[in-house]
Amino acid sequence: PRAGALCEFIPDSDSLLLGDVFPRLMDALNVAYQEYADGGYPELLDMYRHRAAVIGHHVRVLEDSTESDPPEIARGRVVGFGDDLELYLEGRERPLLRGRLMMEPHGNGNPSD
């Protein structure tokens, strides 16, 4: 997984309008919300865990701050998420409940090295 732009996935991106994208996005969000509202949280959580790009990768977690260089809270390899989306790092006894997540660049033990 990587960041991307809609124009990379649509052949005629010059004709792409927000009015074309927004209704489809809202439909997808509505389906997920209805699944959640109907008790489907475990399935959504499993899907999130399965699709999470950070599992197995080395990350840094920084304080959620307006500072240009916020202090680091933790660093390590992501081993999973808890039921409330708390982040578990290898070798760390307690999960992280807040902070800004930054993936480390390649060369730091990431699976794709």
C-alpha cells in the first residue's frame, strides 16, 4: 500500500470532478457505518487489521503536538492492534493509545527490505 492520487487510477483524470467521487465515497462509508451499527464491529476490525500497512513495519510514534519537531513517545516494529485500535509494538508491554504514527524508511528491518 502507498499513498496515491485519484488521477493515478482514472484514465481520463482531467474530467474527474468532486461530484463524481463524493457520492461513491459516501456510499462506501454508509455501507461500513451500517455494518458497524448492525453489530459488525468485529468484522470491520478484522478487515482493518488485515489491510493495515504498518503491521510488521518499524515505526516511530510522536507526541500529537503542533511543534515542528514533536518528541518521540516510542519506536519499534508493529505487531498488531487491540480491539480499541491501540497499537502494539514488539517488546513493549503496554499498548500505545495516542500519538502520531510515522513509518520508518526502508532499511530499518521492514519486511519489504
